[in-house]
Amino acid sequence: MNFDGIIIGLISFLIIGLFHPIVIKGEYYFSKRIWPIFLVVGIVFLALSLYVDNSIFTASLGVIGFSCLWSIKEIFEQEERVKKGWYPKKPR
């Protein structure tokens, strides 16, 4: 039996779940100005995924990379959610 698909699915689920609080805390502490960090980290992880032979590891790096890139969009949406009062605003 090949469990690679199940393992990759579980890892993807955990990574995506981990990025939800990272986006919330990132926007809270650094505002939307943190987005370039997500861009650079995402590109780095995607580039690393090109050079790894292990299918589980390369898929995990790709998921992290694209999760970073998706988080850029979420950072800007998180700012809107804070304006609506759905999340606390950091006192400045």
C-alpha cells in the first residue's frame, strides 16, 4: 500500500490550519505591512520544493510555499475583518 497521498493530505491540512493563526497574529502585531515577508518565504519554499526528491517532502514544501502566497491575500482581508470588529484591533 502507498500511504503518500494520505500523509501529504494530513500534512497539508495541518499546514493550512497553522497558517490561520499566523495570519491573524501577523496582522495584529505588524499590520498588513508584513505581506512582503510572506512573499519572500513563499517563493523560497516553492524554489526549495523544486530540488527535493522525496515526494512527501517536496509536496509539503510546495504547500507551505503556496500557503504563504495565499496568506498575502488573507492579510489584507484580515485587516477588513478587524475594521468590521470581527477580530480585536491592536491599540497603537
